[in-house]
Amino acid sequence: MESLYLISPSALGFPSQRRCPNDAVTTLRSSSCSPIASQQRKRSVSTMPTAKPTTKPKPTTITTETTETTTTSPPTTKKKVLVPIGFGTEEMEAVILVDVLRRAGAHVILASVEPEVELEASAGTRLVADASISTCLDQDFDLIALPGGMPGSARLRDCEILRKITSNQAEKKRLYGAICAAPAVTLLPWGLLKRKQTTCHPAFMDKLPTFWAVKSNIQVSGELTTSRGPGTAFEFALSLVEQLFGETVAKEVGIGLLVPVDDGRPRKEEVNTVEWSVDHNPQVLIPVANGSEEIEVVTVVDILRRAKVDVIVASVEKSLQIVASQDTKIVADQSINNAAESIYDLIILPGGAVGAERLHKSKVLKRLLKEQESAGRMYGAISSSPVFLQKQGLLKDKRATAHPSVISKLTSQIIDGAGVVIDGNVITSRGLATVTDFALAIVSKLFGHARARSVAEGLVFEYPRN
């Protein structure tokens, strides 16, 4: 019965139809609010309240981790991008878009189409937008990129201000794009798919005009770019970067994100195999801090919740709201002090160099991890955070991996070739684009390969059959 839920069309791309205020009201009008296709082309790609001020434009650098940057030639002008969100927007798609475009040097505005700027996304992650859509009405954008998710795509569709902004974008032959449900649910009713070859999430393909529907991960048709789902979000975002800044910048950003994941390295390697069996619904803790890598936080939360894992996001800061490494604002479920009152089957530390350092300063988190190890329970880390585990003596006699910028700091037995390494009860990952494999590896260990493959199918993510 569990697997039926996971592969049903209504759940295929959208794990939970979570709380959405006035869900029955589908005509909400509210308020908040990017570039390369110099030639018409089509391409099928088959791969794979805050402690800081409001969002600031990022310097024009390509980051390989928060503290390591590779300077590239700056764009002649700052590219301006609008990414709108509403209640039920798919958080992986929204956050990956924002993160990747900001790494490329774009000025990205994450804008709410709701009366409020704090929104609950499709898997329950709470995001805080930079602005209200009403403030974007008179602005010009180099690109408008719509994330999917349900009911998020419908909330975008029903925002009259966003419709006007996007229609104006299309009329001026400026770049616009949509992923997952948004091409069919949002752009189609607006009349913005006319004579455009289009793709979308498999669960919504039947809504597209048959002659123009294309089953590809990425479809570029003039100014319009469309994509299939969370599992193709990196490809989608990098395609938009290429159209805005050129192939060289897109390639460098991709390298910094550890894309492609299928570069000849094994996606996962496991040694000292043990069962991760629990006699209840698994409880997972994900601590976060200012500077945590938002792609890693949101992807792990989203995928684990799709698999029906109980996930708590806990802030180690004084505020529940944290500002992540690329300035995305995320609101945690609890403080680390409150979260520490419970016992968790698994504790996962996200990366981001600044975030990892701030996590390391939390005495409560250090105590929880020591107790986790003593009790023989599972724990793991992504990107920069395996160094944290090592400092606490939690990688002793363990094989592990980490982000390339910090892996030399590990004194444990390093496995540099794999994106994900599992050694007994410990799991580590290189981070960023490898984090989807990381999260699915956890699902596989907790529930079995079939459940992980079902979740991957909903993501439109290529996952091994065995």
C-alpha cells in the first residue's frame, strides 16, 4: 500500500498535499516577483525573523563551496531574475533555481504570490520570499522562471499580477521558463505555450497539446524553456544560466555544483554493511544554521518526507529563521534545544562551509551526536560537515567522503571516488548535486530499494534498477 501511494499520479511529483490556507479558494489575487536562447532551438538532455538582513546580490563568482570561489569574467550587466512561489510550490525546484542562478551572478528575486512572504512549500519546508509579487509589477526581468509543485502551480496561475508580468515577458521575447507541473498548470491556461514544444512532469503530460508535447528533460523553444521535475532541476537551472551568461559560465557553475554526478565515479559505495531497521516510522533530525547549504537542506527534507519519514529541521541559531549560503531564508520547525528532547534514528548535518562551522559551535548538537554514536544509532554529514564529525571523533575507523574542497582535511579512510559513502551506521556525501543520491540512499537503507526507486520516479530522477 505504501508503494501505491508513492507512484500514484497525484503523488508522483508532489509528495504531500499539505496545509494551504484557503485551499478551496483557487482565485486568490495577491502580491511578489531572467536569459540565452539567442536562436530558436530545441534540445533534449538526458542525464541524470532572521539573524541577517534581507537578500543581498551575490558577487559574480563561481563557488565550489562557501569559502572556495573561482572568479570568472563578470557579466557586462547584472542579469535580473524573478522566481515566484506560492503555497505548495515544490521546494527543491525553487531553491535549486535560486541557488544556481545566484552562483552564476544573477540578481534573483524570490517573490511570493500570497499575501504573506513566509510560505509552506509542498513537502512542508517553510521558505521566506524576498518580496511580494506586487513590488515586481513595474520591473523588467531578463528571465522569469516558474517552479512547479501542487498546489503551488495553481497558486501561481491564479495570481493576476504574475500573469501580467509573465505575459509581458513573453510578448517582449524575453526569456521565461517553467518546470514540473507549471508548464501545464500555469503557462498553458495563460496561453504562453502556443506553438512551443514543451515538456513537463509525466503526471501532467496529457494536459499538453499532443503535437507540441516532448518527453525530454529539457526543452528549449525560442524564449521558453521547460523541464520535468525536481530530478531535472539542476539541468533546468544550468540551461537557464547558459542562456543568460553563456556556455563557459554554465560549465563552471556546473563543476562547482559537482554536476554531472555520472562522471565515471560510482554514485554510492557501501562497506561494513548493517541493516538500518527500526520498528516505527523513522525519526530524522536535520540541524541548520546561518550559512547552511540550502540545496542540501531542502533536498534531504523533501525526499525523506516523500518517503514518509518524520523529519525535524532544527535551528542552532537564536532565531528559527536562518539565512542559507546563497541567501535563501528557511524557517526551521524547532530550535535545537526543543529538538534535543526527542530521540532520533538518524541525524544528518548539511554542508556549507559557514553553516558547518556554526553547527560545530552548538554544544547541544555535539551532545546529541555523541549520544547517537554511543547508542549505535545512525548519523551522517554532507559536503563540509564530515569534518565536523571527524573533530568530534565520530569518524574513527570509518570510511567517508566530503566536498572536494575539504576532503583533504579528513584523516579517516577516504573514499574520494563515490558521491555517497555508507560505512555501517554512518553516511557521508560530497554534497550539492550528489545530495539526491544521498537522500535516496537513506530511503533505500530505511525502507528498501523499491521505495527509493518509487520516490526517484516521482522526482523524475534516473535511479539504478538494482
